[in-house]
Amino acid sequence: RKEVEQDPGPFNVPEGATVAFNCTYSNSASQSFFWYRQDCRKEPKLLMSVYSSGNEDGRFTAQLNRASQYISLLIRDSKLSDSATYLCVVRFWGSQGNLIFGKGTKLSVKP
Amino acid sequence: NAGVTQTPKFRVLKTGQSMTLLCAQDMNHEYMYWYRQDPGMGLRLIHYSVGEGTTAKGEVPDGYNVSRLKKQNFLLGLESAAPSQTSVYFCASSRALNEKLFFGSGTQLSVL
């Protein structure tokens, strides 16, 4: 069974804090990994892909640990505008069209 | 640049009624998808298409049908709506299989 598990939160943090989300996936036959962001009552949007060597995009850092089957997202210097739900997404080998979405981790950044 | 457009945005149906959700993309993408999102659950794939004239089942296809007669359009049909189909439906498209998904703004469907 292909599953993607996330801590649902909510994570309530003050502005400027560093926050980390983890995501575990059940099937080692995984192909690619992503973090999407979803604002309340809006559509998901790609935040960043996750590469084996880890990757950074401004205040956001994504890491992949294939041996332990988990993905992480680190947000530094949190902004109010970072408040959203963060979705961990995995594509598994042989799944053709199917990305498996985690249920999401809700982040609330407070002034 | 419209991207992915879904219509309608909201709809209320009675059990047994039928309806079609429309999805249009103007990015010349080959891949198109229909997802549903329910509270406490991740997005789940209903059906998808890898090109004009082709469709395939996703994770939760029962009770839905789709058609992709034109590359830019992907239609999702409910022949006989059930309360279990109350959900938010998202259409998405991508240029290729492993590339970024572009989502429409969603359709809130309630079946009474």
C-alpha cells in the first residue's frame, strides 16, 4: 500500500521562527517528491521539488532521506504569509498518473 | 494567462441527479487530472488523461466518467450523484508526467 503520512499540526509559531515538517512514505519504490502549499479554500501550488542531495529555495530547504523514507521541509524566518497547509507529495514507480498526497500539515504564523 | 479554469465553482445536486464539471487549460499540456479533496484526507486521483482521446482510472474512479475529446478540455461526469460524492473537486494539468501540476481553483459540490 502506498501511503504518505504527515503530522497534521497545527503548528503555531511566531514570526521569525524556524519550523520543520516531516513526512514519511511507506513504499520504497518511490520516484519523485514534492512539497505543495495550499492556502485556505484555494488550490494547491507547487512550493518545491525535493532532490536526493537536498535543495534550497530562499528561506525554504527540502531534504530527502531514502534509507529512512522521509522528506523534510524547513522554513526559516517565518513570515505571516507562510501560513498555509503544506502537502507532502510522492510519485511511486509504476503509478503512471498518480501522485500520492499527504493530508497536509497546517502552519499558522502569528505576529 | 488563464492557466486552468474550472466551472462551475459551486454546485448543489440532489441524489440521483447528473452533472458535468468542465476543465480547460490554455498551456498546451498533455496531462490532465481530476482530484477530489475531502476533510482529513489527502487529494485523491479520480481519473486522468495522458493525451487527447485517452483516459485512465485513478485511485477512486467509481461513480465518475471522464472524456478528453480536445486536448485543452477534460470533463468529469457524475451520472447519478450520491451524498458520498460531496467534496471539493480539483482539475490539474502538467506538461509531462513528472512535472509541476497546475491546479484549477476547485469546484465545491454538495449532494443532498
